[in-house]
Amino acid sequence: MSFPLNRRRFIVGLSKTAAAFTLSGTAVSSLTAGEFNKRSGNQYLITGFDQTPLPYAYSDLEPVIDTMTMDIHYNRHAAAYASNLRDAAKAEGVNMKEPLEKLLSVISKYSTKLRNNGGGHYNHELFWHSMCKGGALLQDGLLKKELIKQFGSFESFQTQFNDAAKSRFGSGWAWLYADKDKQLRIGSTPNQDNPLMDLSDIKGTPLLGLDVWEHAYYLKYQNKRADYIAGWWKVVNWKSVEERYVGV
Ligand SMILES: [Fe+2]
């Protein structure tokens, strides 16, 4: 199901404000993120506090990401972030019916547990939905045009993104994100931080994130992070990245 441009912008706008607009006559504030996304037909415009189903089988990203890594990553690591997030949110009085994006924008007011697990849950939800079986190529459109304008060529963009992913010391994420002026930017964050967080060095709307924690690749690639990064491009779902950018 696809939406006209203005519809997508409207929906994403909701995630920024969590305002009580309506969707099919129902106040958004009365919907959980899962209910909202189901009704909007888009699984990742607003992030809730529960894991959404993996949009493909554990084996679908083979040989780039092996089945065991996908299983452990989704069912243990990411599941733990979601569970710990809910525990912390409950303890700190967070309204879990509001978008997670709203909480992350003021995360400096909350505990380290909420920061780490809120970021961990958000980042992984975005990550799962940024990949698909066989990958989906970037088609001619707004995102491709802006990528070339900003970075010179798609290949140049990939090189800069790879550098950000390879040079992140320890655990963290590499990002393609849109800043407040909708300019495309590349950067990285430590641990489970992301550009939505008010305490992040880089700020904006995440469009594409690459998990460079060792749990994401060590079973297959061991210490060869660069090989994991190079292979990962083959499973990127550019259709979802494009939709996210159009909605910014
Ligand atoms: Fe991860």
C-alpha cells in the first residue's frame, strides 16, 4: 500500500509531534504504534515499544547475514532491548502509547538504561526494515537525486558511509540521515545512540542505519568488519529508505 507524498509527510509529521490528529477517524494518540502503523500501511513510520515481526525469514538474508546470526540478533539481543526498554519506561513513568521517537528526542532527561535500550530497540526496528531478501536497488527519484547532489555519486556516498562504519571504534552504528534542513548526512554514533537523541553529536532523522556491533556479524565474519559492511549493501532495501526520506 502506498500513499501520496502529502499523505506520507502528514503521517511522519505525526511522529514528530505526537499530536492528536486523526487517522480514519480515530485519534492517533489513542492508538498504539503497532495499530497506527497497521492502519497507515507502513510498518516503520512510528516506532512503538514492542518488537514488530521480522519482515522476512531468518534465512532470507543469506549468504550476507547467516541464519543463526539473524535468529540470535532478533530473538535475543533485540528482544532484550525491547524488554528492558519497557521495564525502564514503566519505572520512569513514560507513556508507552506515544511514539518512541518522541521519547528519544528528550532522552537526556531520563536514565542511561532508558537511553541504551530505547536506542537499541529503535535502531534494530529500523535496521530490520532497511533490509530485504535480495536487496532492493535505489531507483531514480528524490533520494537518488539528493545523494548524487550531496556526495557526488552513489559510489562516493557508499565509500563515505563505509568509512563511517569501519572507523566507529568499538560498538555503534553508521547512519545516513537527514538533518533539520532535509540535507543528507553521513555519521556514526557509539553504543545504541542515534541521531534522534537530543544528546547525540549528530542530529536528524535516521534513514538508513548499519549495526556494527560485533553481535551483528561475528559468527560469520569474526573480526572482518569491512567484509560484513561490503556484503551488507547487497541486502539493503532502498525502497524503504526512499519512503522514509520522502516522508521527512
Ligand atoms: Fe544489534
